[in-house]
Amino acid sequence: MKLGVIIQARMGSTRLPGKVLTDIGGKPLLSHVIGRLATMRNEAKSVVATSTASENDSIEAWCVSHEVAVFRGDELDVLDRYYRCAIAFGFDNVIRLTADNPFTDIEELDRLIDFHLDGAYDYTHAFGQLPIGVGAEIFTFAALERSHRQGHMPHHREHVNEYFTDHPKCFRIAELPIPVAKRAPALRLTVDTYADWERADNLVKKSSQKWLGTEEAIRLCSYSA
């Protein structure tokens, strides 16, 4: 069984252009995403999946210089990009992350993987209870392949998980239970706007840990409020 982490990344954000390489606490946002993954308990291959658009050459250059695997595919058909990336690397199960989420909870990600594999689910996620941008999702290659084959609506191609959620009777779907101390679904820890970037930068600078933890982030944000 080969487990892969595919991190979708592109420079063309309308609200915060170039955000994936924007500095947060002294290092690019993408560096935070990759650095956290090195602390995973489960063994997985990490790949940054960007598009063939020339504006994303800088993402590939960063990956090459930091010895991070990179795959380039369709700019708008993200489902196709994931599908072809998974084939290229021979993944049996795929964890989907996005490069605008610098605070993925690795402890919960490891629990998510175990929960998914132990339950033999097709699609498992940790959304809805954790802060926005902290959770993750995992799916089998077979489920991804079916989505790629049958998901023809524009939103299915743009959002990798939406064929699963639109057809729950076709897949074994599960949600990871989250500890009470980490439940803060209204808290934004993703980076989509300048205000998000400012919050993330301040949190990294205030953190007492190398990698800001979810409980500390909730505490710091509550204190700031």
C-alpha cells in the first residue's frame, strides 16, 4: 500500500496573488505545509501538484531547490491533476492538502489515516469541527478514479472531493471524531485574504512551538479577541 500526500498549489489567487510563496513568520507558506508533513507518524510520499501555467514555474523551482517532488497538470481541472499525479506516483490512497493551509494538524492527520485504513473507507475527512484550514481528507485511488470517470460537472473538476459528497450512496464515507479541545469550526486558519495572512503571520510569531498546534492557535486567537 503506497500512501501519498498531494498538495495542490498555484500562484494565481485572485484575492491574494502568489500566496503560496508569501512569507509567513520567516518562511514561505508552502514551506510550512511541507515542514509539518515531515513530522507524520505514517509513512507517505509528499508531492506538490501545480499546473502547467508559466506563472507556476516559481513553485516548481522552489520544490526542486528544496528536493520536494512536484507534478504539473491541468490548471482548471484539478480532479484530473490529482488523478494523473496519483497514477504517476502509484498511490493507493491519497491525502489531499492545499498549499494555502499552513496549520494542518498532523496529529489529527495521522489519526485520520489510521481511521480511514482501519475502516476500509473510500473517503474520510476531518472537516466541520476543527478550525477552517486545519483538517484534511483522504480517499482511495479507486474512489478518485471513479470520480474522474463519472464526475462531469464543472464543480466536480474544480473541487476534488465534491463528486464524493454529491454521491454519498456510491462511497463508504466517514468523518473523523475530533477532541473537544480542538473544536473551533468558526476560526479561520486558512490563508485566502490579506487578513488571513496577517493572522497566520502573527500566530507563527507568537507561537511557543516550532509548528503551531491547533489548541495553541485557538488559545492565541481567543486571547487576541
